Amino acid sequence: MSLLSRFQLRFRKGEGRLVASEPILLESASPSGLNDLTERLNRWGRLWSPAEDESEHTHAQRIVTRRLTGWMERCFGEHMPASLSGAGDPISLASSMPVLTAFLGRRATRELSRRVLRDV
Amino acid sequence: MFDRGAPRLVRAIWTLFSVHFALGIIAYLHFLVTGTYVWLGWFFVVAGSLFFLVMTATECWLAFTCRSWFDADEPMRLAWGMIAFAALARLAGVVIREVADGRLPWGPVQLRPLFSGVFANLGQMGLFVGGPLSMAFLAIGLGRVLQTQRRFRLRGPLTLGDRVLLVLIVAFSVSQLLINLSLLGGHPSPGTVLLWLSDPLLALLLIEAVLVRRAVVRIGQGLLAKCWGMFVMAIVTTSLGDAAIWANNHDLLSERLTALSWYIWFVAAAAFASAPAYQLAAISIVQEPNLRQPASR
């Protein structure tokens, strides 16, 4: 069940009553803050799933790929990274997290991803 | 039987098996030299029963621990739940048979079977619980594992050998079913009919084992591959044990070979216990606080 469906279910049951609150005054974001956020999101996106046409991988991407490959070999087997990457692309967080979550469980995979992304 | 880098629990299981097996070989040699069943009988009744109890209890505990690592909405929770229930049924089967045989320190216990209308005696009930019932749970659990493997395309294509093996399994299963159906005219007890389910269920498990093995061959020798490999080994050895019983019933084995074939069941028990130990090792390895990041070649 999605997060939205859960919320709607709870709301229908009357568990989540809306409470009127004081209007929140939001300050308009500064252009530099937005740029910073965009840069962070793009960086995370590239780390999660490197684009196929990306000619040069960054140092962080290489570290993540190397660590992921090591974990896949240790948990599944030495041929797992090759069978997962398919057309020869290096394995990424996007391609490896679903299979790791399925066979190791959500909690173990959360800890594993923490280790993969440490100091990156 | 296991590599030096195997997880601690797996090493413990196979070390215990090795010690137990060495004792068994001494008892077997005594049987070969003297021709009497004194030592062999002691080994199977006391040490053998204890080994089965320890292995099935360990398997049960490990499988329930594996299950607890998955949340309610995760598909592998059902798989490990079913595997844990299979282990629990095998443990219950061992205990019921021990009670039925009166192999307890306080002597034989007279118990009325729970389902006296279905089973002829407590021993038959133990055979059903530890046999077909346990196999049914395991078949559902492995079916779920196969489903998940298929989702991620982890299974390699079947070879010609696999296809021939699958055809043979199905043919043998159908022939056994036909033999059993012809016996229905003799009005067998419901318990006996329930025990006939073990052949088709074992055939189903063998088919699943062939498919699981394809995934193991495809991905290599990691902890999860070894976990599935242990299930394959356990199912194959169980089938060999069943085949030995069938051959003995048809006077196809000598007395010496019959006694030797009883040892197969210890290998199956150790393999069944090792499977969840490997899965738990794969889960725990990411939790170890001082673990080095694995380096890729």
C-alpha cells in the first residue's frame, strides 16, 4: 500500500483529524540555495543511476560501483554483477538495490546502502 | 564438505556432523567385523536421535530468525515462514516418533494419537508430520523463492540434462501414483493414503531443486547461492534416502549396503540446517560493525 493510500485510509477512519493551524509564512528561497539543492539532487541522481551516455564516471561513482560489486559477489556470487549489469554497464544503486532488498530484506539493505555510501 | 571461509554457524553444523559421522563409521566397522547390530543399534537409537533433534531444532530456530528479518509486506517473509514451518514439522515429527518408539529416559509413554480416526498409531502420525506435511511447507517456501528469482531473471536456461531429469522425475512420480491408486481397492487407512503424498511432494521438491540449481550455477558461490545450494543438496539426499528404502523393500540392497544407506539422512539433516545458516550469514554480514568494505577485483 502506498504512503498516500495509507494516509487516506487513516483519514477516512478519523484517526487523522485536520487541525487548523496558524498560516505558515514561507520565505522565498534564495537563488543560491536552490542551485545548491539542484546540484545535490543531480549528484544523487547520477550516483543512483549513472546515465548510459556519460563518458566519464566520477570518483564517487567508481567507489560506489566497486563497493556494490564487492557486496554483490559476497552475498550472491561472483557472476552476479555480470548477470545484473546486462549489456555491460557497471552496476548501480538503481539496478542492485531491488534485488538486494528482495533477498536480504529492507533492514539489512538499508544498512548495506549506508556502508556503500559512506564517505562518498 | 564446507570451505574454510564458511560462516561460523555452518562450520559448527558440519563439525558436529563430522564428529557424529566418525562415531557412526566406528559403529559400522564394528558391524562389519562382528556381524552384530549392538554398536550400530546404539549409535542410531541414541546418537542418531540426538543428532536429528539438534539439527532440526537448529534449523527451526535459524529459519524463524531469517523470517524475522523480513517485514510483513516482503515476499521472502512468506518463503522463510514456510521454510520455518517445514523445519518445525520435521522437528515435531522427530519428537513424535521418539515418543511413539518409547525412546525416552522414563521409558515408553502410552499416548492416544491426537487424530486417532486418521492415523493408525502415533508413529504413523509422526511420519506424516515429519514427511508429507513438512515437504508441503517446503514446496510452498521454495516456490516463493523461485518466483522471486524469476522476477529478477536470476535463473539460467535449463540444459538438456535438466530436461531429461525433469521428465524422469515426472514419469517416476506418475508411475508411483498409479501403483498407489491400484491399492485403493484394499481400503487403506486415511493415514496410509496421506503418507502416499510423500512421493509426489518429493518429486515436486526435486523439480524445484533443479530450477533453484540453475540460479546457483548462474550467479556463483556467494552466501545466498550456497543457501539455495544447501536446499538442493538436502532434497537430493532425501530422495536418495527414499530410493534406498525403496530398493531395500524390493531386496535390491545387501545387508551391508542397507546399513550404510541409513547414514544419508544425517547428510540431509545437516544440509537442511545449513541453508538458513547461510541466509542469516548474508543478512548479518552487513550488520557487523568492524567489517571491511569488500574490494572488487
